Amino acid sequence: MKRWLGRIVQTGLGAVEWPPDVVSDLPRVTTVGAIHVYLENHRGLSFFSAEEIRFRTALGELCVQGDELVIRALNKAEAFIEGKIRAVRFTA
Amino acid sequence: MMMRRDRWGAYAVIELDASGAPADRFLGEIVSSGIALWNVAVQDGRVRLTVRATDVRRLRRPARAFGVRFRVIKRTGGTFAVLRLLKRPGLIIGFFLFLFMSYMLSNVVWTVEVSGVDGVKAQEAYAAAQKLGLVRGRWAPNLPDLKTLEARFLEQLPWAAWVGVRRDGAIVRIFVVPYKVHESAEPPGPQHLVATKKAVVVDYVVTRGRPLVFRGTLVQPGQLVVSGFVGPPENAKAIAAQGHVYGEVWYDVQVTVPRRQTVVTTEGEKGTQYFLRFGQRRLPVWGFERAPEGARHTSTLRTFTLGGFRLPMALEIVHWQAITEETLELDDAGLLEAALTLAREALRRQGRDVREIRSEKVLQQTVEDDKVLMTIHFGVVEDIARPEPFVPAPEGGSG
């Protein structure tokens, strides 16, 4: 049932060409150079250290790796990470 | 945007006594319960973060549930700044003491100024002020109101037509207007008019009295020209004769004029310079053209005041003007002209009431190589009448 609904939504989105992150629950990741990562639509913090930060998202885990990482701001849906970023990876 | 923090809000920096998995789970929990976090960072193995001060209480229950302890390290924001300030009573007491003192000191009479009169009258005004209680150290709100003070000043100073009293903070200004004494108001006693010098009467205007001369009369010094007795001779009345008698008098004026004359002119270059002056130093602002050697400078200083205080800065405006000296060499005709002009000026400069130069005659002129010597005879119309008081004889008489 749910899968069927998802297919309908996907097809509909393709038809009206809405950006997927607006309608669906997908995370949106924006980086500014290698110093800022701006993450919307996360589902919570799962790991935090100065070298690695992991968030739960609709696609599984989002892993930000780097040095001297600091979460400048964090609330229920958005996060703003600052530091020397080396990698942003999705891990299932 | 979520980054924007309300600047005037109150925040608390807290430090968790845990790291690793328990801290992560705790952070995840509080974030999903809707608490916003800032500056989450690992410092010395501990997690440090900023939350809203109002959210600190909401952290206690999840902290206990996850076995995480935290302590508040620092509080920031306007409300905490005020609270911190309130913890230092000296500062606040000092501030209010300052307000109180400045209020008190500005309500004490500090100086009394008298203007409008000087000398003995000013001394009297100061003495009256002292008597009315306007002395240094007097508590100003206790003074009677200014209208009453003005009235009392008028009682104290019988010679004053009007007294204004004004209080500008610690200064009491008293403005006194004395009665104007008209010294000439008293009518003069009986007097004649007599001639001051030998002259031929040209004209006369007699406002009071009986003229005894006519146009063309030759008068000697001291001769009676307007009598102070009026009316029929047997019943004459002594009055103060007044009027003018104009007579032609004669002067011989001798002048010497050098042939070479040095004239100073300011026809050359001129300009204006502006400086900002700080004490002895000055900074050119405008007008960078250099004044030539020997130019004449006139400078005016404009000071600025701000709320009654003179700023230590002033605008100096310098006008300069090049001075050129010209040497004029006069020819014979010009020399004679110059000598005549100089003689006329000398005639008027002697302080006489010269009304008209009737005649001028060159008596003698000697033109030398470097100068001219000239003697000129002038016929000049002057007022020759001078009042002469007299004591009227009981039977009267005529002059």
C-alpha cells in the first residue's frame, strides 16, 4: 500500500517537476566550500565527535567527516556544521 | 534561517559530564524533543554546547534518564548582564550617588553675577544680593521665587529702574537697569552769548535771546553777540540766550610737502587660508597658496562650543594681502595741489567746527628740489558764539 502510494507521488512529482526535497522527506545537503555543511530534513543526531558527525535521515545515515567539527546550530530538522570537511557520505 | 539567534535573548553554555555514545543519545533525544542547540563541540573530551537559558530546566529530566550530568558554565545575554551588574552594588550605588551629587551641586548657588551696572552700583547690587541670601552654597530651591527676588532688589536699590533675576543652574544672574540721569535736563541759568574770536558775522541762528549783531558786523573776542535780556529795557527779563553765530575767521596755515612720497598699496595678490587650530598646532584645511614675503596677515579665530563647553578646536581664518610700496615723484603742479590738500586737512584737523572754507589765498610758496613750502591764508566760517553766564541785576539792563 505504502509503496504504491510512493510510486504515485514519484510519478506525480516527475509530472509537475516539483523539487523532490519540498514534497518528500528527503534530506537536503548544501556545502559551502569545504567549511560549511548545511543539512535540512534530518531525523536526529546519532553520533558526534570532532572528526565525525552522523545524522539519521530518510535515506539512512549521513556521515560528515572532517577535523575540528562543530555543530554551530542544531534543531529538530536542520543542522549547520562548521569545520574542515573532508567527506559527506550516505551510508545505508 | 535557523542560524539567526535572537541577540537579546539569554543563553547558557553547558558542559556535559559525558562523551561518546551516552552523550550522542542524549543530544539526539533533546534535539528531537524540540530544543535548539548551538555551538556543539568537543572540548577536552567533553561536549560543550549552548542552549536557551529557558531550556536548561527542560534538560534535567532527559539528563537523568540517560545518566548524563551537566553543569552550566556561563550565562550570556542581556538579562544575565543586568543580573551580573546587580550583583555589584558598589557600581550601582556609585552611579546613583553620581546622579544625586550632580543634582545637588547644580541646585546650589555657586556664583552670583551682576551685569548692567559697574563700579559702585555693581558693589551695591552684590551687597544687596548677599543681604537677600544669594550667597555661595545656598540651596537654590529654598530661595524665594524670582519675581519676589526682583521686587526685593528694587527695594534695596533705589536707583534701579528694573532688576531681572535668572537662575541658570548654579549661577544666579542679576541684570540691573539704573535710572538714566539726564544731567542736561536742568535749564541753564541766565546767560549771554559772546564771540570767541575776531570775526565777521556771516549768519546767525538765535533760538533764545536778542541778537546784537548783523551780517557783516566785525566782532572782537569777548564781544556780546546775543543778549540774555529780552523784553522792553525798563522791564527786561534775564534768560539763557541760545543759538549759533557764524562768523568768518582767518587762519594762516604753513605746510611742507616732500617731492618723493612713499605710498603703501594693497593692490597686489591676496588670499584666504583656513586652518584647524588645536592649541598651538594648526592644520591647514583650505587655501594652500603661500603668501609672499612681507605680506600682511589678519587672522580671525572662530571657536566652537558644544552644549556650553568650548571645544579645544578652532577654525582660524587668515586673510593675507601682499604689500607693495610705491614711490611717487610729484611734479611742480602736483606738489602744489598736494600742499593745498594737506593744508585744508590740517585746517579741519585742529578740531574746529569748520562749516565752510570761504576763501583761500596762497601767501607764499617756495618750490625747492625735494619739497615745497607753502603758507596759505584761509577764510573759514565757524560758530564763534560761546555762552557766558551772568547774574541779573535787579533793575535789568541791556548789553
